[in-house]
Amino acid sequence: MAPYWILAAYAAGIGLSACAPAPAGSWPLIAAGLLALLWLPLHRCGRAAPLLCAALALAGFLQAHQALQPPSRDDHIAARASAGMIAMEGVVQQAERLWDGSSRLDVAIDRAESTETEGVVRLTIRSGGPGAAPGDRVSWRAKLRRPQLFGTPGEFDYPRHLAARGIYVTSYLDRETDLARLSAPEPDGRFCERLRGQIAARIAEAVPGDDAGLMQTLIVGIGGSISPERRQLLSDGGLAHLFSISGLHFGMLAMLVYAASCRLYGHSERLLLFCPPRRILPLLLLLPLFFYLLISGNAPPTRRSFGMIALGALLFSSHRRTPPLALLSTVALALLLISPLSLFDPSFQLSFAGVAGLMVWMPAWQKHLDGCPRWQQISGAMMLTTVAATLATTPLVLWHFHQIAPAGLLANLPAVPLITWGAVPAGLAGALLLPVSSVLAEFCFGVAGRLVALTVALTEACLAIPGMQAVTLHVTWLEGLGAALLAAALLPNLQRRRRLVLAGLALLLILAPLPAADRMRVVALSVGQGDATLLTLGGRHYLIDGGGLTGSKVDIGERLVGPALGRLGVRRLAGVILTHDHPDHSAGLPFILEHFEVDGFWSALSAAGLEPEIAAILARRRIPTCCLTEGWTGVLADGEVTFSLFVPPQEADDPNDRSIVAYAAAGGNGVLLPGDLAARGFDELCAAGLPEPVTLLKLPHHGSKGSRPERFLDRLQPALAFVSAGRDNPYRLPHPFSVAACRQRRIPLYRTDLQGTLTFTASGSSWEVRGPSGDIH
């Protein structure tokens, strides 16, 4: 059975773990064992392959679920999560300072509250340096938390990301001084991590500005200091792959070391007589390559590259030839057996997809370059390499990063040689020269930094060309599948009939109209301690607020709201409504206004009163803006479907009392969204006339007691209520009084902090309620 079929079966089981819960009992393990036992006596029979595939799929499914959960032992640090403040002590595994001045450490804990404990904690220090280096023994006192999903469609699965690294709990400190450094490092295997930190520090001294962060990620795989603006530039220019240690850089090092070793080996007649260099050198060179794997951070792309080189060296020395795709599949399977959750890592997917694309398309395309002048062959091969890798990775890039970067086809032509033949060798030379001469090392780092700066300047020039700007495109899972089928239809040596079938299916999935829109649907997006609600009325989509985390630099619009709209199939917004200008309602809107088609923007503020960033986007994109006047304003009236906005007097002292109220009705159902309206604002709403009916109510101001939710409940008497709040938020919202008010009136209360994104669909005179995992009862 070919390795790629074995890989496909095992990976399918791992992938299934993302949408199916962990099984109860041990029957899946028994079933997998029985299937494998049945396959053993029948493995020579062609019909036995499905038995092995089923056994591998079950094994992958079980291993993935096992990796998602921390060990159930009482002495594991995860058992102490949510147990209040505890004192912890351990050894730093990794330490990194991030672009925003915060720091991140992974600490292997061995003691907690004077009790022997084990496990790794991801510690974030909000301000200041790490205060410790890999190998240092440290201690601190803080709370432990299990990372949780927001529960929003399309969000990055941070808990799974950490679980793939064996981390199940996180901790936070405000200042560097809250971390105590107990002792210097011991010879415990952290030498490579400390060496990485030392090289990164010397690069920061030798290379100015943002280019230092790019050099650090190129040489030692430490990229936390790269600013979001520089990351966005590289992403828009299609060069993000060049500035992460990958097979490209690993291959460069292997070629340089092999060429130098061959020259030295050839000077010894005794060695040449003992064994040909092509037989023994690839095996001997695995040791320095493994060392580089460790100091570069042991990332998935470098593990893949090292695995392929190691397998290739073994096969070459044993006189065996293996098809490239089989070799690639074997390496991928080996990595997944070690870490099943790596399958969900975008870098893992992009790394293997890119190499597979080169293996599939390049042999067929390079035939057309035969007979051309040397310079044409080199430039043509570079262009074709970019195209092949782009074709293979575009569906994944769209799914994970929601972007198409046409500038990459042009920017990669000068960038690839500048980085792989210039910056990387110069940077590696600087790292090797550090123990010998700091002056020569800094010179090499400086040369590499100038090449990086030149690459960035050329990328900016490419992006300035009309038509080369990156396009943000959020896709549904059907559209993502269609993009993958379209790439498959372009495979070489494919029968015409199969190519047409694949292309037809791809176009059908991409261009097929979305299912008929519900007459009225309310989606309360789970965005933490903020507010973002999508209101759909007969195919028209209105976004009411855009969320935002107060005091955080995370762009909720980019991370949560935008991907959620894409997964929900929203391409155009009939309107965006800003209820009031508080960051937990407005901070996510700039991204939405910039990257989605918006037909109108409503608020109670004039252009001068809006946040400058929002006002600038509205003006640049020429989005029609409406400054609402006090009282009720009709937005939509289409038969039984109506949508209105109420503006209370804007002279109120409390900004929450100036919050816009939204009301929509369809048939016998109505929903009232009062924003952060407080007691005085509610009086104004009552005086202006309460709408009817209200069968679904969003509790005002995240369910605070001061908003007097009991008055809303008594006057409106809704059938259901919901509240938007963040899990374990410091304000302790919704307030227990608000929760009790709903319970006393027997009104079901749905909460985004506990249940994730909530979808309410009008059905007759009632509502159907769904959460991220399906119906909620």
C-alpha cells in the first residue's frame, strides 16, 4: 500500500476529531485493533486495504483526542487550573520578547505550592522583558487558566495550538518584576535554546529597526518582535514564506555544508578509496543539520526538511530509489505519529502542500525550458517554482489567512535569490563566526540586514503597481473545497475528462448561490467582553457593533468578526451600525469597513465625532454615512419585515445612555437590541414608544445590574433573552442579579461567555436557537 494512502487514512481520522466528540468507552480502540488484526492475514489481498485504512483512521481519531486533553493525573499542573492564586516553580524552556513590549515564556513546572508537579505553562508578561533565559529556574504566583475558544466560526483554535506543544494551561503577570529568577541555568539540555537567544540578541544589536526581527526569524526562528505592520506587508507581498525557517533555508545550509565537505573530502586519497563521498557524506552531515534544527526552533517546516534529507540519505546510501511523493508522505506520516495535532497547524499544511506542488508540477513544466539559454532557465525555473507553490497553497492560504497576494508572483523573483542566496548564508556565517570574532559576525549580520531591507523595499515597490494589491477574501467551507478542487483540476498528466469534472465541480461550489436567507436571523457573535451582532433580514445583512477588547492590541475585527462573517457566507453588508463609541463596540469595525462591501454606515455621531480611523476609512471608501437624529428612524420596511433604530438624547452624562437601540420584526417575532442603554436611556425609549412585539431581548450593557434589566423584562416580556459577555471577565458580567431576574421570570437566558456564538432564527412565532455545536435546548 502506497505511503500516501496510509497518510491519507491516518490524517482523515485526525481531521475527524475536529468535528466529532471524543468517544465514550474503549470500543474504538478495540475496533481499531480488530481491524488491524483482520488485515494482517489478508494484507496480500487487494481488497484488504480498506481494513487497514479504517484501522488507521480510528487510530488517528483516538490519538488526536488524546492529545487534546491533558493527562488526568493529579500531579499534572493542568489539574490546578481555576484553583485561585498558586505559587509555581520551574525551568524556562523558551523565552521570547514580543513586538508590543510583552514577553512569552514556556516554563516546565516541577513544583506548585510545595508539591511536586509536572507539565508546561505558557506564561505571558504584559510589560517588560522575559526576565529569564532558557534554562533559568523561576517562580511566580498567579492564577492558572485553561485556554478556551471564543466559540466563533472561523476563529483560530488557540487551545489546540497549545495542546500540539504539550501546553494545557496559561498564566499571566503584569510586570517583569513579578517573576523571580532563582538560579542560573544548569546543563540540562537547554543549551540550544540559550544559544538561540544569544544569536537573536546579537542580531538585534547589529541590524536596525524592524529588519532585526526579520533577521531573527530567518536565522534562529524567533519572530515575536516583528511588528504587525511588517507582517502585513510581507503577507500582502506574498513573501511571508521566505521569512520563516523552512525547507528553503534548510536546503541552502545542506548544500553549502555538502559542497564544502566534498571539497575537503576530495583532498584525501585514503577517504576516497575508503568510500565515495556521495555515499557517506549525506549521512555524516545529518549531525550538523540536526544541530541547526534545534537552534532554529524545531519548527514543522524544518522538521519536514530534516526528515526528508535524513530519509533521502539513508535510501541513497542503501542504493534504493524512492518516488519523491512517497518520501514526502513518509515524512509527514512520521511527524503526525509523533504529534497528531500538527495536522491542524497552518505551517505544517502549507509546508507539505508547497513541496508537493513542486514535486507534481515542476517536472512537467521544466521540460519546456530545455534548450533555452542559461539565464532564461534560471529565471523561468524561479517563476515556475513560485507558480507551482502558489497553486498548491492558495486554497490553504484562503482558508487560514483569507487573502490572495498577486504581488507574490512578481516580488518572489528578486526576493528568493536575495534571501536564500544572500541574507540566509550571510546570517548563518555571522552565527558561526560569533565564537571567533564578534566584529566579523556583526559585519555578516549587517550585510544580511541590508539585503533584507532591500527585499522589503522591492516588495513595497511591487505593491505600488496597480492591480498588485492583496485581496482579502473570506470563504465558506464549500468555497474552500471548490478552490482545492480547482487546483486539483490543474494537475499535469490528468485525463481530460477528469479535469473537466473537477473543474465543473469546483465552479459549482464556488459560484453556486447560497441557500435562501432566513426571513430574520440574529447572530450574537462571541467576541469576548464586547458586542457584535449580525442581523439578517431576508438576505440583507446588518452588523451592529464590531466588538473589541479594552486594553488589548488584538484586532477583534480581523481575528473574529471578519472570519465569522466569511464562514457565514456574508459578502456584503447592507449596513453597519455603531451604537456608541466605546472600544468594546467599535474597535473591530475598522477592519470590517476596510475589507467588506458596506452599503451604509449609521451612528449618532457626526464624522468629526467618530474615531479618526473609522472616519478615514469611510471617506476613503466612500461609504454612505448617516448621522441619525433623536427618536425612531426607519431603516427597512419590506412587507412584514421591518427594521428601525432609536437614538436617545445625546446630551446624557453617561455615554451608555446615548446608545442606539435597534429593533427588527418579522411576522410574529421581534428582537430588541438596546446596546449599552442604562436606566435614563430606557426612560427615553419608553417615552418615545416601545416597539411590539419583542420576543427576543438582548440584555443591555452586557447584563450589568446598573442597566436595570428587570425593567426591560417586565415591560417587554420577551420569550427569550441573551447577553454578550466575555468568559471570566473582570467585571463579573452578566451580574448575578440580571441572571436571577431572568430565572425568576422563567425567561431562558443564553450567554456568549458560556455557550459561544448564538444563532437565533425566527420560526413562526418562536425562535430556533443554535450554538457552535448545534441546537441548544
